[in-house]
Amino acid sequence: MTIWQPDPNETLIARSAVSFATGAATPVAGMRWFRDTGRTDIQDELPGWPEGPRFTVRGKTERRLRSGAKFGASVLLVATLGVLESLAGSGSTGTVATLGAPEDPENEVEDFPVMWAAPGALARSLPWQLDPARRPETDRTHLAVTDRRVLVLGLLNDVDNPFDEVLWETERSHVAAATRKEFSRYDTDFTITFTDGSWCRLAGRDTNCRDDITRALENPLPLMDPDDLTPGQHQAVRELLEGKEPGGTLLIHRRPSGSVYVTYRLHDRVDPTYGIGSAAFKLMDADGQNARFRKGDI
């Protein structure tokens, strides 16, 4: 089994499955583009990239047809649910999720760039394997974040032998910000903005994947020293680790709400579909008791 590991003098904070994001709004649904700062398509300029699909933003006529089809499907769904509710003699059987209002219509509805980079900018160096429309079905891509670096790893979709390979890396200091995007299906999208102004829009395999990465890229890195814990928190951590396999990494995050988030991870347990999850975790208050989750804690 070949699994990438950080250097002896660095700490792995998160490793999660990611890909370039995919448009969700009707005009750009299922699509993505690679742009320079003049909004020109640059995918043919990216060195070593294989040919990929060519997309066109849907015109108003096509949007109306798609909306009409969705409306018809919605009517059928409502009618069906009404019958089911009558038969069951109960209330609503489900809810319909919506995307809400776009935060950045120009880049989420009118266009959907997943790479925004001037010539020579860092985002242009990202590997083509991040594009699910280009990489083989047998492959996956993970983003690994350490206290020193950010890396893109390529691997096989094989739990027994993922065969990790470093496809790209940069110093952590080259990342200016990582931002969760609210206007995304399933709450999986986020952007990474580099210090040269270029950026990319990625999507985690699920919300946990996204949150692990964006939390790991917070600046300054909000990791606490165990010596800073209160006696009650120390006791909570001891109880959390009871019976857990040794050899993992304990990370203690100070959260914006004032709570403390603790994770324990075994770095040799990689799931190609998701990455490295927590063998144990806890959000706790100053006394080590379970804290109520607030936005941004996780």
C-alpha cells in the first residue's frame, strides 16, 4: 500500500477528496470554465492538459425549456406526494432544497469559472486531474493541507492500494484565503484565493470534506497547544482517546465561537472517495462538556 505521508517535521491537518466544482444554476448547470482575468477561456493554454469538453452558457430559450420541464416535474411530484400523504394520513413527506440567492451572480449564474488566473499566476499550475471531465473514472484527487504546504494528490479508487502520487504543491504562505460558498448544491463548494490574486473553485466530496479543508486553511492557523486546555478539557480529551488505536495525530482547534474542536486521525487510513476522516472528534466548552454547534465551528 502506498499512502502519502507528511515530512517528519510537518503536521498533516486535513486530507479530503476534491475536484473542480460544477455549475448548479440553470444557465451553467453541469458546466465549468477556466478563465483569465479578461474572462477568456484559457484551457488550451494550460501546459500538459488533455482535451476536455467545451461548454456554452445556456441561452434564455433553453433556460425556459428547462424551467418548464422542471415545473412539469414539480407539479407531478406535488401531486404524487399529495396522494402519498392522503394514503398515509400524515403530514409532508419531504422538502425540496433550493440554492438560494447567488453570492456572485457573474461567476455563479452568468458564467462559472473554476480557475481565474492571469498569465503566470499560480492557479494556472493546478493539475488537470482535478477536472472530473478529464481524469479517468478509476482515479481520484485529494487536497492535503499541512502546517507548511498545500498539495494535490492523485490516487486510484482502490482502498487496498490507492497508490498516492503528488500532482501539485505550493507553500501554505501562498494561500490568501479559503472561502466556503453558500450558493452550491449540497454545500460542497469553496474557493481558494492565492496571494497573486488568482483563484480556483473546488468542491469536496461532501460538506465534511469541504469543511475539513477550509478549516485547515484558516489563517492564522487556529491550532492550540494541549497545554492551553483547561483541566476539564484535558479530561475530555483523555476520555475521547480511550480505546483508540495509537499512532494517530491529535489536533486541537480554537473556534470562532470560543469552543474547542478536537479531532484524532489515523493517517494511514485513506478512503479514496472521501480522504482521511476523524477516528474521534469532539466540540467542547471551557469545562470539557459538549458544546452546541454554531456556524463556523466545524
